[in-house]
Amino acid sequence: MKDLKHMIYFEHLLEDAQNDLVREAKADGRLALGYTCYHIPEVLMNLGDCFSVRLRAPNSGSVDIATYYMANSACEYSRALLERAIEGNYNFLDGLLGVDVCEPMNRAMENMALLHLHDDHDKFVRCYMDIPYADDEDCVEHLKEQVTRKILNPLHDVYGVDISDAAIREAVKKYNKVCKVVREIGDFRKQLNPVITGSEFHKICLVSFVCPKDLILPYLEETLEELKTREPDPVSKYKARVGIVGSEIDDPTFIELVEDSGALVVFDRFCYGSIPGRNQIILTEDEDALTQICRQNLRETECPRNCAYHKLEYRKEHVKQLHDEYHADGVIYEQMKFCTYWSFERTLASHIMPEEYGIHVLSIDRPYISRASGQLRTRVQAFVESLEFKKIKSKKQRRISGDRCSAAGIF
């Protein structure tokens, strides 16, 4: 396929947390708020002159210093973030918003505070929110209280940010524009011969998380229009279609590894993915916007930390729905090494999804940066070959069945 006009620029933006668009926004006097987790409603970090930056550690190498402060058993993502913070890569931030979700991220955020990494910023806003494990109305009220007390009020008191209901609704409108474009781009993957690859879409989705929304939106809109007339390859080079479900992926090279192994990635149900990360927020006029945002955040999250039984069932049913909707041949369940929540979810899924839903599953754990993992590549290649063999076998069985019906006079 013809190269997308802005893809090289998107890749450039993903090379550094303080990318060109972040620098442009900072030069205009805007406020950069760093965060790491879906559990903090992203739209609330984009009020007024604020803009959100979901933290990554691209091109990570050694994390020895962070390991000294944490532990070898902490996930590499949390250690990589602490390493980058110590190196000064996040000094451009005006606030750092964390959530009490998992122990490694707790330790990373705690050490950033203990090491006084942002003490030279006299107005730096730092918060740590308590997130409920379920999504009933009591939990919605709890999340609303946490967001108000630990994010909105400090932003208003320290920086004078407008946190009124009208300001929140205006932020939702702008936020929804980005979500709508990203999801429309993602829908091209439903085509039997898509005009976009999984790795291209992942990069497009990632830049929407790490750049000021208003500055990246024109590039996304132009890319959407470009895709509407892009011609796919006459014959797809991929042997199978797969979805990826699991923990944090902000490394485009992992998706590239999967696709280089012969599997087109057609849906992304993982942290930093578009499902549910780029769902639009639907507001009504009969209730305040903040309550509705908190409710939707809790009810749409697919993090295995939410352990209510109906959420466990929903996550399995949703994977089945996505598998069918995107015409996938199988699903890769992945977790970053030492991720407690996803290790449990992944283990269950590796048995339940094939046995109860008839979905072919590859279950893997992986490092934060996957580009050099030969073992991982071998496992994905073997999975793709198994899917290809199953497709050939299924076609053969359908042909034999058709021949028997013809011979018996059954049409």
C-alpha cells in the first residue's frame, strides 16, 4: 500500500515524551499533565489550557537505577517510567496524576515523590487517587469525590483552571472529536482486505494519547480522509487476522513483530488501545457532566482489576464480540511480565476462550520492549501457522461436505 502522508511524523512524535507538539503547547503557556492509567478520566485533564500526556518510555534500555529503588519483580513499564523520570525526561510536566491500581506503579510514583524529581516546579500538582473495584453507584460517587478533591480542586486552586460543568462539557466536545476520528480510522480494520495495518493504527492511536488533542486532530482528520481513498494491496500478505487483548502496550514494535510474523492485528483491546480508550463520552442534560464521566469510566473499563463477577463475564463476552465483528481468526492474550492482574486474566482466558467460546488463543507474557525477543517471534509464528492450518482444514471439510450433499441430491 502507498505510505500514509503523516506516518513518519507520527513515528517521530512517539520518539520522545516531550515531542514537538508538546513543546509547542508548552511554549504557548499551556499546562502538561502526565498520567499512566485509564482509571483517571482523560477528558478531565484537558480542561482550559491543560492537556494530558500519557507517559511512555520509548526506546528504553537499562533500568538498573530504577530497579535499585524498586525491585526486579516490578513490571518493566513502571521501572522504565521511573528511570526516565530520574533522567529528567518528564521535567516538562506541570502535574503528575497517579492511581492506586497496582503495586509497581505505586512504587514508581512514590519514588518520583521521594526523590524530589519535580521540586523545582513551585506549582507542581501531584495526586494519587483511590480507585474502586466495581462500578455500582456508590463506586461512582467515590470516584467523583476522588477526582474532585485530588484533581479538579488542585487545578483550580493552583492554576486557576475553570472546573465548572460548562467547562467540562466543552472539554468533552473537543475530546469526542478526537475519539470519533480515531475510531473511524480503526473501523477500516473490519474490511476483509483493510486499507490500514494494525501497526499503523497503533501509532495513530498512540499519538492521540501523548499529544495535545487540538494540535494532533488536524493530522488525524487528514489521515482519515486519505484512508478513504487508499487502495489496499491486491492480495493480502497476511496469513491470519488476530486481535490483541491484555495489558499495557505503548511499543509499536510489538505490533510490528506480530504482523511481521504473518498476522494482521485487527483489534486492540489493551491498555493504550482504542477499545475502550477511544470511546466517545455521551452526556445528557439531566445530570451533571462529572458524574456521567465517572460512571462511564467505571462501566467501560476492561481492566482485570475490576473483579466484580459481571465485569469478568463482560470482558469475555466482549472479546467474543470483537473477534466476530473484526473477522478475527484468533486472539493473542498478552501480559507484561510480573503484571499481577493480567497474569490471572490471561491464564483464565487461555482455557475459557477456546473451551467455551471456540476462539483460538495464544497466551504470552512479554517484556516492555519486545523488538529483540526472538522467542516471542517464534511463538507468534507458530500460532499463525496453526491458524493457517485450521483455515485450510476448515475449507477442506466444507468442500467434502458440499460434495457429499451434491452426491446425495441435497442442495
